[in-house]
Amino acid sequence: MGKSSYLTAVATALLLAGCQPVQTTSGGAVGVERKQYMFSMLSTEQVNQMYAQSYQQTLGEASTKGVLDTSSENARRLNAIAQRLIAKAPLFRADAAQWQWEVALIDSDELNASCGPGGKIIFYSGLIEKLRLTDDEIAAVMGHEIAHALREHGREAMSKAYGVQMAKQGAGALLGVGESGMAMADVAVQYGMTLPNSRSNENEADLIGLELAARAGYDPNAAITLWQKMSQAGNNGTPQFMSTHPAPGNRTAALEAAIPKVMPLYRQARGGN
């Protein structure tokens, strides 16, 4: 066995040994059932705490610059929409009811939004204003972002990075080569927080987000118009949102196929109308 093959074999064995299968959410009406593998030494609580610190730093910097918007009409819209969506999150995972949810609006031209681990939501005003988002479309974005947090896609990506780095460290140790734990953490954060989501993760966030919005009484058809607007914005340069949320060509088709599954939930939330 050559050196590269040996390293690959050791890395694979260590990676598998360090991860455990979990089911972060219930499948819902949209049927998201993929089994995920999380690094056993990286707990949900650890990731939530790590992100909470980063979130507060971001809000602190925005406040210092005078761009943290807490009183505008858009800020009020965001908070109202968030409360309706958050109320439905425990239907996918019960412990979300105990998360310390927060929602913030930053006055910036960026076309971006996120919901980090533990329910930390950030919207940038440019996304709402430049795309002229309706409440239903804001709910589509926010539902999608909340779904990433519920599914712990950040922790999943970080687990992969930790696992790979642990595998390299373990294989390297056998060959007399070391690697620092700090470097491992840096790589993990990069994978978990800054790199594009995988296609499967995007699909899961689309589907769960669609159902969350419908259960909260927001028209699921808005997910289609949202991505049409996002695509048009992309023709003038890549929006920040699209750098971490790639839009595969079949996204609209997948959403259209799922809408009939959640329309009854939307009608029920709207009082049967």
C-alpha cells in the first residue's frame, strides 16, 4: 500500500469512528428524512455557544457603526414574521422551544440573510429593499434560514471539517507529522460558517422552510417569486446570499413539486380560506 493510500485508509477509519448518526428534525409533511453524521466531540450546545458569541460581536459592531436597525417599519415587519415562524419551529424539533431566538436587522446594501445555530437571525436591509420583498417572501427567506439552523447544517459541516482534520492528525501522528488543534478549529469554522451549503442541504432548507412558512400562514408560492427575484439580482453580479446558498437549476421545480404538500397547512393556518 502506497503512502497516499495508507493515509486515505487511516483518515477514513478515523473519520467514521469520530462521527455518530443523528436525526436532528422530524420529517414533516415534506419528508426530510436524511440521516446526518455529527462529530461526537462537537455538541449542539458547543456550536450554539460559539455562534452566539460571533452573533453578538456582529451586532455590537453594527451598533457601534449606527447601522443596527431596531425601530424602522422593516424591523417591525421582521420581528412579527419571525415570531410566527419561530412558534412553528418546535414542530420539527422540540428543543427549539428553548433556544434563545434573536432577530436583527442591519442597515446595509447587502443582499443577505442568515439564521445561525441556536436561532440567531440576521437580515440586511438591502435584501428587503432592493428586491422589494413582500411579507410572504421575507417568510420564505427566513423559513429557509431557520431550516438550516434546525437541521444543524453548520454543525454538520463543522463535523466534517473536524473529522477530516482529526483524520489527518491521526494519520500524520503515525507518520511523525503533527497538526495543531487550533488549526483544526479554524478549518471547522471556515467550513461551517463561510463555505457554500451542499445541494442536499439547500434542498432540505427549501423544503422545511416552505413548510414552516405555510404553517405560519405565509403563502408558499412566495418561495418561487423569491428565487425568481434572487436570480434576476444575480444577473447584475452575485448577491452575497448566493455565495453561501447556491441556486441549482432544479430549485424552482423542486419547490413547485412540494407546494401541494404544504398548501393544506397554509389554508388551515389562514382559517381554511
